[in-house]
Amino acid sequence: MPKKVAMTGNVAVASAMRQINPDVCAAYPITPSTEIMQQFSTFVANGQVDTNLVTVESEHSAMSACIGAAAAGGRVMNATSANGLALMWEMLYIASGNRLPIVLSCVNRALSAPINIHCDHSDSMGARDSGWVQIYAENAQEAYDNTVQAPRIGEHPEVRLPVMSCMDGFIISHSIENLELLDDAQVKDFVGPYKGTSYPLLDIGNPVTYGALHLQDFYIESKKQLHEAMKKAKDVVLEVGKAYGKLSGRSYGFFEDYKLADAEVAVVVLNSAAGTAKVIVDELRAKGIKAGLLKPRLFRPFPYLEVADALKGASAICVMDRADSFGAAGGPLFNEFRSALYDLPVRPMMINKIYGLGGRDVGLDDIRKVYMELVDLAQSGKASPLCEYITVRE
Amino acid sequence: MSKPKGWKDLPSGGMIKEAGNAAQYNTGAWRSDRPIWIKENCIQCMFCWIFCPDSSVTVKDGERGEFDYMHCKGCGVCAMECPAKEKAIVMMTEAEGARPDALEKAKAIAKKMAEEKAKAKK
């Protein structure tokens, strides 16, 4: 029977890790992800897991230790945020390039400078091209559920890619919410024995080389393999999300569509702000305005055909980004969605709002204003500015 | 050489499944200086075999053989360490060393080096 518990997002993720019982974890603290490994180290000290917890001297070393342990043949997990993720940068590419299915819990936080510890998505959005599968969570329940699903996605023989499971720093990581945990035995059974590599380095009878030099003659073949594995990950995410639904009653797909089917105006927003947007959707629906919401879950690989299909009926769409891609035609999420909708026979009008950077609160009023702007846009057909900051003082 | 494998047939992640595969890779092409072995000067001390940072000095039945030019990178450590009175290993440029008269030239160089060394001692 599932247990109802009250937990912070961080403790929920640490609990999933306890139930998964990885072989190796590396730990280097950074707010707001610190609590995950702190809580997990208690499980290690209490003997509740068999994990070899490696305390390292930086996030670069943390990811390096994960890479070594994964190549050796272990199931490996880790957690970080913001500048910690930035310091892992070159190792992120090495993890995916070597096709090692490491699971990293990324607790989204703004990148310095100015130094800031609160939520935005500039950290994981910057890592979007690093060859990691990226999954996002609205709340602690989803963060827990995604963490349990992550190893099965990454370790699938046709995928074998590292997985980054993201949730909002502080807003989710440090807020206590009610959620359901699966039984330990259910998680153990769901995740199954590790099959993330066919060639572990510890198999000394069959020595192999990881990380060899690939010049003009082989490098691009390696990247083409990664490209195809990423495509394959799409099917696997669906398959695992469905299986998880059978087990828990909570099915997962590429995104959540909230009252989107007949929506005339729609907002696309990631993570915790989607919860706020749902309140406004309900409010507007009560007034007879056909408002809808799309909350992306899988960002890499990006399900561009499916989101285009889900949004094709809307006449005006706002994509909200909690990260800027300075100098680009809008934030990272906007560019992705706008490109995905380009092939629709009738293209909806699209605008972009950059919001909530560095943890700036985004409230009901802010999101209501966005929807009302979309209503105007849909009626007048007049273009608004393409990309604007909101939740900012003028 | 056969056509290299395509992305579908290569091991994933650039992994190499066979151990000791460096033997198949012609790293000798990197060489700009070439060691020439003068068999008649060789005292079979095996210093060159020990000092070679690759494995480019071949030995068969306890006797030193020819250089493995497919892997020798021309570092010159063997020539430096050769203790024979008249050097059994002489470094030449790759172009000179590839000519048919290379061995004769090498012998002359070894002889000259020994004479100069003797003169310096006096």
C-alpha cells in the first residue's frame, strides 16, 4: 500500500534514492540541493543502503567520480544545483559521450552573478545540449516519481544516457508537501537489477577502453549514435511512464495538458509555476474564457511533434521561460516551442515572457495578465512584442 | 585496409572492446627522426629494449632484432643510452634514414662519434 507522507522535495528525492539503493553516489554540497545528499548520507550511516558514498572536493570531481563508477559497472546517482552544475560542465559531456546512465538530481537555481540561491532554470537550460535526458517536475510528488523512473529510462539498452531530473529550488526542494511513496520492494522491483553497461571496467577478464581518442575518422559516428539514442529515449520515457502508472496510479508522458483540448489561449510553463497557472486556467474557464496549459515534462529529447499536435488548436500561445538566452529571439523554452509549431498548417501567434529569475515570485496576478494579453492578441490579431520580461520592476 | 565501420556497427560511446589494440595503429608516421641500428656494433646489452618508452625494439630468442618502425616515434632515447664503444644506434632525419645508403652513413657517423669521444678524453 502506498504511504502518504509529508516531505520536502529534497527529502522525497533522497527517499527515492534510498529505495533505489545505488552502488555509488558522489557528494559535494550546494544550496538548494545539499539536503538531498545530506539526507542520503544518513541512510548510508544507518546502513539502510549499501551505497558507497564518495565525498569529493568539487562538483567537477563529483561528476568525475560518477563517471568512473558508472564505467566500472555501478548504478550511480548524484545531486547538484546552479554553479555546481556549471562546474560539472565538461564532465556532463563526458558522461553522455561515454554513454553512462548516471542519474543527477538537479535542483534548479539561478547562476551567479549576482550571486543568488533561489530558483530559476538557467542551470539546467544551459546543459540542454550536453546529451543528457532532461525531465522536469512540478512538485515533490513528481520529483519523487521522476527519480524512481530515471534509472530505467537511462539504463535501457537502446538508450544508455545520463538523466537529469529537475525540480524548482526552494519552491519545491524546501517546501513540505503531502505525497505518496511506493513501498521499498515495489521500487526495487520497478528499477530492477542494473544493466546500464555491457562492458563494465571491473570485468577484468574482458578488458575494454573507455574514453579513447576519436579524431576526424570516428568522432562523428559516436555523436550520431548519441543522436539516435536520444530519439529512442522518447519511446522509453513513454514506456516507463506507463509502467509507472500501472504501479502507482500516476501515469507520465511527455507533458501535462491541462484543459488544453479546446483552448483558444494557452500558456506553456515548466515546473512549479504550472501549479499557479492551473488556478488561473480554472478561474478563466469559470468566466467562459477557453484557457489551457501545457506543462512540459520531457525537455530532452524534446517531443516536438507531440507538443505541436497538442497546441495546434490554440490561436495565441505564451511560452514562459524562467531562464534567458541573452541575445536570442526569446528564452530557451520559447525557441524550442516556436520551432516545433512552425510546421503547423495554421500557426498560432506566439509570445514569450521571461519571468521569475533568481527566485522572483510569480503570482496569480502575473499569470492572469499573461492570459488576458493572449485573449487580446487572439481577438485583435495584433502582434505583441515577441519577448518581454515580467515580474520585473521598471 | 578495409572500410571503417559505420555508426550502426561501432561499439557505443567510442568504447574499444579489444585490449592491446595500439599495436594496430601506425603511430610511426608521427616520426621525424629515425633510429638506425648497426648490427655489427651491437653488444646485445638490451639497454635500448629497456629504455624504449614504446615497445619498438624487437627481441627474438634473446637477440635484439630490427626496430618496429610502425610504432617508433623517433624520440632518440635508445641512441642516447646505447653504451657500445661505437654506437649501435644512430639518429638520422626520417628522409636521410629512409635512403638505401642510410646504414653506411650511420656507420660513418658512429665511427666519427667514437673518434671524437676518444679525442675529448685525451
